[in-house]
Amino acid sequence: MSRFVLPRLLRVTSFRFAALYVAMFAASALVLGLAVFLEARSALRQQMDGRIEAETAFLTAEFHAGGLSHLVAVVAARGRGVSALDYLVEDRDKTHLAGEMPAVGTLRPGWTVIDVPNASEDGGRPERVRALVSDLGEGLSLAVGGDLGQLTDLEEAILTAFLWTVGLAAVLGIGGGALLSRAFLNQVDAIAVTAEAIIGGDLARRVPVRGTGDDLDRLASLLNRMLDRIGVLMDSLRQVSSDVAHDLRTPLSRIYQRLEGARTHARSMADYQVAVEAAVTEAEGLLETFSALLRIAQVEGSSPRAGFRDVDLSAVVDGVADAYRPDAEDAGHCLTATVSPGIIVPGDQELLTQALANLIENALRHTPSGTRIAVLLTGGPDGVFLTVEDNGPGVVAADLPRLTHRFYRGERSRTTPGNGLGLSLVNAVAELHGARLDVESTQPGLRVSLSFRRAAMAQIERRDGGEV
């Protein structure tokens, strides 16, 4: 048995919300309309009864003032007017003396309904009149009434207008919901098409943005930003794979050549010992490289919520500078630290310590004896700025944009120890903390700065739910 499936438009959430809203509006409008209709009908009936009572009082007064003949004349005159009321004057013999209503037999004082035959040629249904009967004395009766048909027509007109209003509102509401749902479906289809293209391998495809600034446009922009980030990560992954294959080939080849040379040419245990020690040194370098790569991957894959706290960056900088000052003096360098006190940033203290240590180690490793290395930490309205600069030989301008790339080493640093991952780790730590890493040539020397902007730190605090 086939399963009944609603049309796609009816299954869209926005259409369901629109239909629910229209149903609720219609229900509330019906309740309100019923209350208005009953109130209007009551008001119309009260108005008619008031007119009849006033007219009855007037004619009674005219009778007492001028007698029967005067009453008959007044009734005849008012019956020809536009008062829209019906009259009847009859005597004790039930003889019709005046008015449009025929004699109907015994009339008892009070409210009653009188059927007046239709005077038209087609002899339609009789006119129903709501009348107030009064006893004038001397066997005379006066009846003043209003046509209930007119009241019914007004009630039907009010009800018809209300039903048309509710019906049109419902049709327009459903139609508007259908149009909105169609637009929603078009955008969803565009997102689905883009997703299918990306699944098929077209990583350059992006979700079209209509420029309306609505929720779907914001979602499309967010998805495009996510896809851009994924694209960058994929490019980085491909670059890392290529760099690993290229840069690790050389040390592995050296290990192989040393061991193969020892196996072929060694003549004593001393020769084997030299070859093994050289291989162990190369292997230790490889392990350090892999550790650095894993550390960078861990940092790039971390969430700011994973352990951020308020970090006393002033204490961190003082501590790292003091730890490296003896090594700097032994190497003939002059390491100074200028630190503004009490600077607090949200972050991971261990990672910030590692980043600063990498910057100082790079300066110590790639500058000659006698170089001055300065560490500066300042804070202001715009943010916090951590800088490590030296007056060494610096870096050529062409190398500056590539210093944060994994395994990249400039020509001047080829002969110094290292694996080209120090600044890559610093850059990863900076991105995790919402900071910006800048590398500048000071001629002579090099300046590396970490800029912690106030807006970025505030955004991290909001993401952390106020934990930092």
C-alpha cells in the first residue's frame, strides 16, 4: 500500500507556521466577530425599540391633546414620511381607523409581532413587524412597529462583510505563506545544490547570497565562511602532506645512507658507534619535528572553551624572559624585557608561554653574538601587544610572508638548527587566541608582534559564556 506524502510545499516549516497563524487568526476573528455581531444586533434592536417607544409616547400625547380625529391626521401624516415605522389605530370593534398595518383582531397592550401582508404584485412573504400596542382608552388601541426585515437585512450585511473579511484574510495569509515558503524552498534548493557540488569534489562552490540580509542570507554567509575555512584547512593539509614528504625525505635519506655506509664500509666497533650515534641524532630531530607537528595540530584543533582562563600575561613574559636570560648571556646576546604590569588576557597560559619561548629561541638561534633582543609588552584601549625584536641581520623582504609556513626556512637559516616549525606554532597559538601575528623587517633586525585586539578578546569571552 503506497504511503500518502504531503506536497513538498505543505511540509515546509514556514508554510506550517503561516497556516497555523492563519487558523489562529481565523478562530480568534470568528470569536471576536460573533461577539461584535451579537452586540450589534442587540444595539440595533434597542435602537428600534427606543424609536418605537418614543413614537408611541408622542402619539399618545397627541391623542390626549387633540382627540381621535387629530390622532388619525397625525398618523396619516407620519405614515407618509420617512420614519420607517408602521402604525395602526383601531376601535373596540377592531375597525381600522389609520395606519399602514391592517386590523389584526384583538390587540393586547405590550410588545408583539404582527404579520403585514406584502403589498407587491408578486405577493411575497409577509412583512414581520415588531410593534408596541398601547390602550388609549375609550376602546381605542394604538400600535407602532418597525420592520424586522430591515433589521435582519442589516444583520446579514454585517455578517456577510465579516465573513468576507475573514475569508480574504485567510486566503491572503495562506497565499503569503505559500510565497514565503516557495522563496524558502528556492534558497534551500540552492544550498542543497551547492552541497551536492561540494560532495562531488567542487570545493570552490559557494551558496548564493541574495543580499536581502534575512535569516537565510545570514545562514548562507555563515556557510560560505565555513566553506572558506574548510578550503583553507584542506589547502593547509595538502601543503603539510607535501612539506612532510619533502622535508623529512632528507633526514631519512641521511639515516639510511649512514647505516648503509656503516654496514658496507665499517671496519671496527668505533666505526659502527659513529654511524649509530649519527643516526640517533637524525632520529631525534625527526621525533622533534613530529612532536612540533602534533603540537600545531592540537592547537589548531582546539576550542577556545577547552581551558581558557584569565592569564597574567605580564607574569608570563617576565618568567620566560628570566628563564632565557642566562642562555642569552652565554651566547653573547643582550636580552631585555619591558613589561607593563597587570596585563590580563583570556587564554591558555601554557600555549602563550610556548609561543613566547619560540619567539625568543628564534631570535637567539638566528642572530649572531652581540645582538640585542628586546621583549616588550604593552596594553592600551585598542588591545594588548607583545613584541620580540632584535637588531640582527634580519630577513629578506621576499621571505617575510612565508616565515609562518610549515618547514619554511630562509636561506640565512639553512645552516642553523631547527625544523622551520617555530613560527608556525606561534601563528597557530595566535589564531586560537584571536590575535594577529605580524612579522616586520626593521633593517637591521626583525620584529615579531602578537596583537590581542579588545574586540577579539571580548568575542572569545562571549563564546566562553563569561568563564574567563
